[in-house]
Amino acid sequence: MARRDHSHPYLVLFALWLMVFSASSQVIIVSPILPRIGEALNIPEALQGWLITSYAVFLSIFALIIGPISDKFGRRLVILLGCGSMAVALWLHGVADNFTQLLTVRAAAGAAGGMLSGAAVSYVGDYFPYNKRGWANGWVMSGIAVGQIIGIPIGTLLADWFGFKGAFLMFAGTMSMTTVLIWFYVPQPDVQRDTNKLTLKSAIAGYRELLGRKVVVAASATYFLMFFSIGLYVIYLPTWLESHLGVEATAIASLFFVGGIANVIAGPSAGKLSDRTGRKPLIIVSCLGLAVVMVLTTFATTSMFMAYVLFGFAMVMFALRISPLQSLMTALVEEQRRGALLSLAVAIGQVGIGIGGAVAGLAYVKYGYVSNTVTGAIAILGMAILVHVSLPEPRGQRIAAQDEVMPPPPGAPESN
């Protein structure tokens, strides 16, 4: 049981931030060190994308399992179990000595990630009122950007100097620290929980009911297209840069450093701006901008300077999208179904990145990186159309109005 007297909104934000930093970094790090992994374990290029797919598949499965559990028993328990499980899985990367073993421990990390993905965003929805969620999500999601600035460059260099295992062991340490923080400083918000008896049959029926809502289908498809495009664009970008420009690991590390700075500057501001102007305009603008960057990448990247410019702009577009989209998602269903919705969307999104990773490897080998970027751009444009047409802006609607006037949880920041 969390000790509420130790709870403070900024400690809660920091714990969630460190969780996002650790969980996202151990995923992102696979892309820049993929060539090192392939060399160390003799993995053909066409199969390397399956390390992404393995993680994504198990994340999807466990996200679906954990969604109704978090609605029933609360987000804190689920987040605590997820952080502890991921810490163990990451430590086990240190004993993975062949492709099969690494594929297995990536799957284990994915299962732990499935516990965290939907529950983390749902926790922000539970703890903060709607008109503060963009701000809160912006700060929490800045953990991704700081991971790019600090975690990914350090992890890339560790992989280059000591082998790929060093990068994963570093994030095992930060996730272990996160588990301790969650235990002591993150309380269970006082929100309505699902009071129905939880069984396999009831969980399936709950998901079936959610998928009967057009807005849920649209939100899930949005997540699929978003992650599918990421899988196509990002996974083989470092491999292409190494072969196209002849750069080494230090240059790839610096690329993620620059992208992280762009993200961390834009992320919190984007979340706060979406609290004032609405979520959809920022999401749509980010999709259009990212599509342009994807198409331009193979034609305009003639030097590392241009790679910095394009990747930095891509990260700004990502920051404009992520916290507004997550905040929008928290208000699409009632609070006692929030965990199931977010877990469903994340699971389908991970199917997208899993398929994207598998397709990316085949397309890269057969047609070159330009096929990855163009297909990714088409997918992200599809996402923009879907958000514009099918996702309602909660402001002014009944569920949003209830959230706006709802008093913040104990210790949460007051609305302006």
C-alpha cells in the first residue's frame, strides 16, 4: 500500500518520468546498436528487425491482458509489477549469447512493457484533471527525449566499447531505481474502478464492447498507423546512415543526442499548448510535418549535418503528437474503462511496430531504405486523416466537461 503522506505530484511525475526514460530508452537503443548486435551474434540484416517484432508482439499480448486488471485493481500495482519485471528482464540481457536467447529476453522485456504502456498513460488520466493532462503527459513523455539526449548516446558508446549488453544493463539499473521510487512515492489515485467480476470471459466481452464503439476502433487504428510508420522509418535509419555516409557509432549517438534536445524542448510546451488550444490541430500538424521529413530523408541527407536537421525536425513533430494524442485518448471513454482502452490501443500499436519492423527489414534488403521512408510517410498521412475525421475533441463534450470540473486528486496541482 502506497504511503500517501509521502506522495507529491512532482515526485509522482519524476517516478513516471524515470519509468518512461528507462522503458523507452531500452527500446530505442536497439535501433542504433542493431549493427553491433548483428555483428556480435552473426544475425543477417533481414532477421535483425525480428528483435523489434519479438518485443512488440509480447508487449501487445500482455497489454491486452493487463488493461482490465488495471481497471479492476488499480494502476499502481500494475506499474509496480511492470517496472520490477522489466528490470529483471533487462538484467537477463547480460547472459544472452545468441540470437535465440536475445530474442527470448526481448520478448520478456516486451511482456513487462505491456504492463506499463497502457497503465502509465491511464495513471496520468487518473491522477490529473483533463485540463492538466497535456502538461503532465508532456513532462512524463520528455523522458523519451532525455533518453535520446543522455541514455541513447551513452548506451550506443557502451555497445561500441564493451559490447551491446552494456547498454541494456545500464537501463536495467535505472529501471531498478524506478521500481523503488514507485514503491515509496506513487500512490493509487482515488478513482472509480471496475466493480464487475474479472474473468477471461468478462475481459474478452469488455474488449468486444469497446471495439463496438467507432471512436475506439478509430483510436486503435491511429495507434497502429503511428507505430507502423515508426517501425518503417527509424529501425533501419542508423544502418542506412552507416552505409550511405560511412559514419560510425559516435555519429549515430550524436544524431540521437540532437533529436533528443529537439524533443525535450518541444514536448512539455506541446502538451501545455494542447491544454489551451485542443489536441487535434497539433496531432495533425505533426503527422503532416513528419510525412515530409520521411520523404525527404533519402534525397536530402547528403551529410551528417542534414541528418541532424531532418532527424531533429522529426523529433519535434513526434513531440507535437505524443502528449496531445495520449491526453486525447484518456478522455474518450469513462475512467473505469480507461486502462482497457489504452492497453488495447497500445497493443494494436505494437502490432503495428512489429509488422513495421518485419516489413522494414525485407524492404530495406530488397528495395533500399527509400521504400521504408515512402511507405512510412503514406502511413502517417493516413493517421492524420483518421484523427481529423474520426477522433472527437473532448473539450465541450460531456465527458470532458465532467473532467474539467472534477477536483484534482489529493496532492495533484490545482487548475489555473
